[in-house]
Amino acid sequence: MKEINTIKIFSTELGCIAMQALIFSDSHRGFSYIYDTVVKYPKIDLIIHAGDVQADVDDILSVFPRIPCAYVLGNNDFSVWDVPYDRFFEFGGKKIFLTHGHNYGVKMSPRRVTAKAKEMGADICIFGHTHVPYLDEGEILTINPGTARRGYALLTVEDGTVRAELKPL
């Protein structure tokens, strides 16, 4: 499985003013939901998947080879190896902590995962696992796109400003 270990994409390097990422989680072999969303955004800069991805990332990388994909394992990724549970990277000059969340008790509360993101110096925390969309625009922008079968999140970084939107299918 091809993966991107470090993503460092700055808008100034690419000559762009605004950059966008699509965020998915918990697709559980539901690539058609991801496909139907990605084709609506032909100029997307990054796809982010917060785990329980199974083989969907293989499909993403095969069908959309020009779009980088940052992803992590979830608690149901039994057939995927050599992929971390947590990832830290930069996008548009913003630092992102990406995890599935099951190791941080996110079904009870997002407090531990946001504390970890803060400890790492992240501007944005992305997690999944709960299948329930969540958006908190506090000190650290915290996003759970919910299950890919019902929706996704759109992340925009423009002139140093970050905006996130939860979108239903």
C-alpha cells in the first residue's frame, strides 16, 4: 500500500491562495461514497482519512493518483499494515494532528485527543471512530467528519485562515 508519511504543502510553494482538503473517516469499504464526493471537487489539494479505511485508500490512490492522501489506521483496519494510528503533518502552513481516536476515548469525549493535539503544537485536530460529525472551532480546530457513508468535512486554508465545514451526502 502506497502512503504519504510526511505531507508539507504550503500555499506559497504551489502559488495558490486557497487550499482545500476533503476529510473522511470510517468508510469501511465504502469507496463509492468517497468517489462520489471527490469528483465534485476537481481542484482538491489533499484527501485526509481518519481511519477504519480498510482497502479504500488503495482505491483512492489508484483512482485519484494526482491527489495526495494522508491517512491513519482505525480499530477495524485488520488487513492494513505499516500505517500509523497517529500522524502529524502540515497543510497550507497549518499543523494537523490526525488520528482515528479510539486510543483517546473519543466516544466518551474529545478532550484527550484535543489535549494530545495541543501537546504536539497542532492547529487542527482530526479524528473519527464515533461515526458522529463533530466540529469545535475553539483554541484548536477539532473535526470529526462522521462516517463517510453519511458525510465528510471540507477544510479550507486561505491566507493563514482556516475554515471547516461539515457536509452531509
